[in-house]
Amino acid sequence: MSIPVITTLDCKGLSCPLPIVKTAIAVKKLQPGELLEVWATDPGSVADFTAWSKSTGNPLIDHTAEGGVFHFVIRKE
Amino acid sequence: MTDTQQLETALAEGQAKQKTNKLVIFTWGGDLDKVWPTLILATSAAAMGMEIIVFFTFWGLFPLVRNDVRLTGDNWMQKLLSAMHRGGTQHLKLSQLNFAGAGPAMMRKLAADHKVASPQELLELAQEMGVRLIPCQMTMDLLGLKREDLIDGLEEPAGAATALAEAQDAITLFI
């Protein structure tokens, strides 16, 4: 099994809609199957990333929260 | 029709409705507190993979004026209008609590502190993401705004019919 490529995007400190907008731009540049990890601090981003993933069909394969920092992992479809 | 069939039809209609992947925003207001959410919605919708068209009309055209353009118009009425109501994303006023520009200045300070993107940044992001921006030709003529007064990267000015035709299969907002 090959290890998927992971790109990191730091959206810490940014407010709506920038985390989701920057994520969408970053995902666009990926090849299908590649992963994007996003760091964010906007509390609204949890709901936004879930909705975005559902709407665009790029699965949110992991999300965790620690000390006010959210970590999302998205796989490009 | 049986109950099951009716249910299936209703379900299919619901699913078809859900699939509307196009948003048309009629931007009529030119206030900071209208233009800002408009651009937030447009960039978010672009991020969601939607097709977006923003049709700028009446006061909504002024945010598209280049920030370095001061006076616009051919006659004294149009010139006076632009003198009283300067265009450009950096010169937007609040619809309330404007206090001769102190309100917007405070709002921009708060936004910068909270790292909320400015209308100018959002407008550039929208363009980068392929949001289609259409100025209303009739309003441009009426208010004395020429194509060269407006920012680059807009579509050709068009009329209400163009916007309405685009709106036929889209979610529409009038802001």
C-alpha cells in the first residue's frame, strides 16, 4: 500500500469564510486520493468543514480538536 | 397514485431541489454591511463548488469602482453623486452607525483584529475562484459609470434579462 501524499494548510487565526475558501483552493490543486490536512481555530469551522465535505463529496476522514485548535483531514475524490 | 408512489415522487423532487448547484446574487445595496456578506457568500459558495453569478445594480455597482477613481460621470448630477458617494471597496459606508466614516473604520479595525477578510480581499478571491461578476449596463449609464471606472476581471455589462435567465435554474438572493 502506498502512503498518500499529505499537504498541510494552516488556517489558524482566520475567520469565516477563509478556512473553507483556502481549503477549496488547496483541494483543487490535489490529485484524487491525495490528502489535505487543515489546522484552524475558527469554532465555526467544525460545522463548516462537515457541510463542505458533504456538499462537495470530498470525505472528511478525520477531525479532532485540542486546546481550541481544530485539525481536519480531507481526501480529494 | 398510491401512497408509495406519491412518496417516491416527492422524494425525487426533493433530491432534484437539493442538487441546485448554482447561485445568483443580485447586489443592489452598496453599503459595507451588505457588500461584505454578499462577498462572503459568493466565495463560500465557490468553495462549495457552486457556479456563482453576481449581478451588480444600482448602489451595488459602486463597490466595483476602482479605488483610485475619484469622480465619475459626464454631467454635474452624476459628478455630484460620485462626490457624495465615492465608489470602491475601500470607501464603503455602513447602512447604520456610519458616523461620518468612523463606524466603517471601527468595523474594519475589528475585522482586521479577528482576521476577517476585507471586502477587497474577498472580491479578489471571488475572481480567483471563477465567480462571475456582471455589472448592470443600465445603471452604469444612469449613474455615469464607464467600463474604465470599474475594476478589471468583470464580465461584459448586461441587462436584467441576462441575470434573470441565469437565475432560472439557480438559488437567488437579492441583497
